[in-house]
Amino acid sequence: MIFDHPSQPFFLVESVSTLYPMTLETIQGNLYDYPKYYDLVYGSDWKAEFDFLEDCFEKHADVTIERVYEPACGTGRLLVKFADAGYQIGGIDLNPKAVDYCNDRLDRNGYARAATVGDMADFCTAKPIDAAFNTINSFRHLATETQARRHLECVAKALRPGGIYVLGLHLTPTEIEPMQEESWSARRGNLAVISHLWVTDCDLQCRRETVGMSFDIYSPTRQFRIKDEVHFRTYTHLQMADLLRSIGTFDVTECYDFSYDISNPLEVGPASEDVVYVLKKRAL
Ligand SMILES: C[S@@+](CC[C@H](N)C(=O)[O-])C[C@H]1O[C@@H](n2cnc3c(N)ncnc32)[C@H](O)[C@@H]1O
């Protein structure tokens, strides 16, 4: 099954098997070490997320949003758009190649190199921020409850009271079969990239999902596949609710799904899968 994704690059591949040729030269690698390919696939349609985030700022924050921050910012596909729109920006990511890519683009566009290499479970910001966002499952890279808690505490500490954290992730539904596979494709000039993700194992006891990921790269000079495997921590809606409650600093203001429609809030329940939590930092 192919499932929905917040980013809408040029097309959603209709059949993974027909578009997954077995003959491509294949290398093992960390997909996040290839920011140019990542950014082509996931940065192709930034607008829906960007507009939704601005709608959240407007609808849910009690402060004027001037300074925004993205934990796990990756290539900064959204950060650069916020800089273009006049916001002060900052971000952090574990991957130095993604951070270089992000900062080089900011540089080229006349902005400060605002992304730093670091762990989103252990960071602080130089100045208080008004909003933070983390939209496509990066939070689930944090493997343990302790890391997840530390991350939320770091965000809470960085935010001004009344500021918001927009956090998007796939929950494990307990009432329906979870979706297992997705595939996206994008093209720029002579370069085309097809990305595949497929779940290979899900251990709900250990709260660990194993996901195969690949990029198929097509350029005039080379066609090859980069293959990777990542682990995501799993969350049912109740586990997520418990975690947020235990942090004690945030109110869940509203939830949405990955269609990013601010006029269509979501009641999170056992069948929920793609969820965007809008968390507001409580007044002191
Ligand atoms: C799915 S990508 C999302 C990137 C970006 N937020 C976006 O929307 O395009 C996940 C990112 O999380 C980063 N990441 C994983 N664990 C991290 C951690 N503990 N601290 C900071 N970044 C982390 C990876 O390096 C990768 O860039």
C-alpha cells in the first residue's frame, strides 16, 4: 500500500514494484548523507507545510511569531522559506552533511548560517524562540523515552510562554492495519530521484519499527540506488498522550493530519496514523 506524505513532490509513485528495478547498481549508505537527493524529493513541495505552519502561528500562538526553530532541520528545505518570508530562523541536525547543505543554501541566499550540528535531545537556543516545528517523523528517530523527554524539555525551555511547537509524526494505529510502504519521485532538469520506504519489522513491545529506505538516482551519467535502514520509536495515541502529559509544560492545543488543513482539526484516536500535534507552552 502507498500512503500519504506531507510533502507532495512531483508525483506519488503508483506501484512500488513496477518502479523498483532490481538491476540498479546498489550502494549501502545513510540517505541523510545525500542532502542533494533528499532535498529534491522532500523539498519539491514545501508550500503546503509552510502555509499550514503559518496558519498554526496565526491561530494557536499567543505571541507574535518572529523567531522560528526547527529541530532535526535536515537540508533546511522549510527554514530557507521562513528566512525568505522575513522570520529569524535557526535549526539543529545531527547530520553534518545536511547542515552544510542547509547553511550553504542560506549563505547563497544572503542569510546567516543558522543551522548547527547537534542533538535535538540536548540543545539550547541563544535567544528564546516563538515557534518550533518538526513535521515528518524526525521525532521518532529518538530511540528512547528519555531522549524523547529530553527533546521536549529542550523545546519547552527554548520557547517563550504562549509559543508553539508543531510536531508531526506517524502514530501506530491500534484499530486498523498500519500503512507499510510509500514511494515518491521528483525530477529537476536531468536528475530524477525515486524514494522508497518500507517497513521490515515492527516490535511494539520494544517500541521499535525498522524501515528500509532507498533512493534510486537517475542522471545522464549514472543510475544507481542508495539503500539504508533506519529505526523509529513507535507511539500509539495513548503513549503519545502519556508522554506529553508527563512533560507538564505543554497544552495540546489542537491536532491535524498530514493534509495540513487548518480548518479541519483531528480528533486523535485508535485509528489515527498521521498526526500533527500543536503544543503550546503554558504561561509560567
Ligand atoms: C526525515 S529527516 C527530516 C528533515 C527535515 N526536518 C525535513 O522536514 O526535511 C530526519 C532528520 O532527522 C535528523 N536527526 C535524526 N536524529 C537526530 C537527533 N537526535 N538530533 C538532531 N537531528 C536528528 C536526521 O539527520 C535527518 O536530517
